[in-house]
Amino acid sequence: MSYTEDQYNAFEQRMHEAHPEMFAKPYGGFAVGAGWWPIIEALCNNIQSHINFRNSKPDKAIPQVVVHQIKEKFGGLRFYYEGGDATVDGMVRMAESWASRHCEECGKPGTSRSGGWIRTLCDEHEAKRQAQMKTRFGDEDLQKSVLDGMLGEEN
Ligand SMILES: [Zn+2]
């Protein structure tokens, strides 16, 4: 994932300070790329606004949402939690479907990419991933062309 430790810590601190009740239990951190952080932040803001509104009316109170886990699975965002109501369920569904259409690295429009493990990426980050996989696993055609180049005119 393309973010620095400082960037992650700043994001985590901002989220914990804004939503102490939502992140009151161990949940394993934000185990997704930085492209999805704004989606998670908007989701948490909207969930808490909804809860605060409902709980300002004693006859309409709903349980506080507490996050269990936030992760990437099969190229999609997974947001596991307890509490809330059907409206919160809908917000989470919407955030997950929004994430599945936006690059996990940078947040630009993206699609599901197969090969290796499935990820949601924009064209630019998919190209970078392809390049990294060639470097990591070796590319026979590439190695052959380099070898051919080294042999030069002797062929
Ligand atoms: Zn991207």
C-alpha cells in the first residue's frame, strides 16, 4: 500500500479522535490502501451523525456502532461492525460498492483487476502493479530480449 507510516498514523489519530465510541474496541487498524480512506472517513462521519440524531430522540434510540474490522477482501472493502440499524447497513453497503469502483491506492475511478490477488485499481496503478510483478517474478520474454540485446549482431 502506498502511504507512509506518518500518513497512516495521522489518519488513524484523526479517526480515533473524531469517533472514540466507534473505535472503542480493538479492530486491527485500517487494513486498506489510502485511496479508500476518504470513503471510510465519510462513512464513519455519516454513521455517527445518524446515530446522534436518532439518539437525541429517546423513543428512537439505536445502539452505538462499534467497528470490528476494516479490510480489503477480493478487491473490495469490508467494514464489519456491531450496532446501528437498517440505515447504517445501507450506508455500509453504499461505501463498499463505492470502494469497489475506485482505486485502492489513489481513489481515482478504477475497476477490479485479476492476476495475482484481485485488487481494485485505476489504469495507472494497474500498470505499476504489472511492472512490479514482472520485476518480482521475472518475465521470460523480457529476459530473452535482454539476452538477445547483449548478444547483439552475432545473431
Ligand atoms: Zn490509482
